[in-house]
Amino acid sequence: MRLFKKDYSTYNDEDLMRFFLKGDEKAFEQIYDRYEAFMVNFFYRKLWSDRIKAEDFTHDLFTKIIDKPESFDPNRTFKTWLFSVANNMCKNEYKKQEIRKPTGYDLPEGVDAKDHNQLQDVGVDASNFNEQLKIELNKLGEKHREVFMLRHFEGLSLNEIGEALGINTGTVKSRLHLATKTLADKLEVFRKTMI
């Protein structure tokens, strides 16, 4: 009799969590492989650009999942649930540190923050834009910065952001609109160099 191995890469996150709840450790390994680097980058941006802290928090996040896989709500998408748990871990860390300084967002590695249009002016290049974007992002209030980053750098939909942060979609839209308008105003000089 031939035994067929599961190809875990073909399963969605929610199915993998169901398998893991039934004791299938390979399913968890697939979840880990999908999200480990992604979460390290998320924590790095949220926790003062501290790579060691980001790796520790990622380890703690996956340990929580191993210890209490039943805390996953199957009525939610895994990705938004994971961001919700990670976001709460960051909030707890802010309280623990008792400091309310900017979270030090950096752009994700390999992400170019410019519009799809190319910067044309020789005197203005992408690195200047990216640097100024970092500065302006850190000036935004936490709630607005958080929504902007989840949308534009983590790729979450408006509904996913609302679910992850526990707010309604209208609030997400409002915060995103204000953040985008504020950044557009602050970065107006770069717009003039784009097509």
C-alpha cells in the first residue's frame, strides 16, 4: 500500500491550524515557515528597530500558539488573528517600558516606498524619499501610523486591519485617509518630481 504525504504548502492557514489542533506538528511547521520572517520584520518595525527583541518576540508569539493553539478563533482568518496577537504583545511591551516614544518604524527590507511612478528629477532620489517617509511616519500618531503600515507595508485589507485591531472598517478608513493626507502634504516636494 502506498502512503501519500500531505503537501502542506497547498493548504490554507486555517486548515493548517485545524490540523495542528489535532496534533499534526508538520502543519505548525508550515505555519511557522510562512510567517516567521514576516513577523520578525513586523516586530522590528514596532519595537524600536531592535532586531534581537524582534526575534525574541517572534519566538514568544509562536510559543503562545504552540502552548494554546485552541485560542485561535476559527471564525477569523489566521493572518488577522496573528496580527492581533502580535499587536497586543507590542502594546503590552509599550506599557511595560512605560515610554510612549515613536515606534521607530523602518521600511521593510526590500520594500520601495515610492509610488509606481518613477522619480524623475536627478536631485531627488528614492533613498531621500524613503528617509523622509520614515521621519514623517514617526511623527504620525500611533493609531494612524499603525493603520498606514498594516495597509501599505503588511498588505492587509481594510477589513483585515479592522479585525486585527478590533476597530470597525469605517474607523480604519478614517485613520488611513488622515494618515495618507498628512503624509502627502508633508512629502509634497517629492510629488512634484513624479510623473
